[in-house]
Amino acid sequence: MQVLGQCVVAILLGGVLGWERERAGKWAGLRTHMLVCVAAMLYVRVGQFLILDAEETFQPGNLRTDPSVMIAKPSSRALPLLERGPFFAEARPNLTA
């Protein structure tokens, strides 16, 4: 239930940021910011759940790595895809980044 509440808060705060950008006519507006905020919240929560699960599974002192690394590596490979956003914005010159 706590995760659902955090998801609602992330949607609302992302919506406020996105609405402000849409009003200003900038690229990445309401839906984009709502999605990014929810994804960031879920990313952090999954990392927290992995750490709690690892603490329950392994004996104290036997865990020598951070379990959240399991989700950090795939996300670092997705960053180059996010960098392509400005190239797509060139197709619509009336929007500003």
C-alpha cells in the first residue's frame, strides 16, 4: 500500500513539472514527466526491496556486494537511448528543449 501511495505522489509531482513545461511550449511535457517520476520511484523501491531481501537471505557479513547493482547495469545501458531525444526534437522546430 505504501508503494501505491508513493506512486500517486510521483504522478502528481511529475504532472506539476510536466504541466509547467507544456505551458511554456517546451519538449517533454506532462505525460513524459509523469512517466519519468514513476519510473524513478519504482527504480528506487526495487533497489530497496532487493537490499531487504538480501539481508534476510544471507548471514550478516556474507553479503559483499550491493544487490541494487543488478538493476543499475541494465539502466546504464539505456542512457544512450535517452540521449537521442534532441535528435527527435529537430523534426519539430517550434518546440524548445
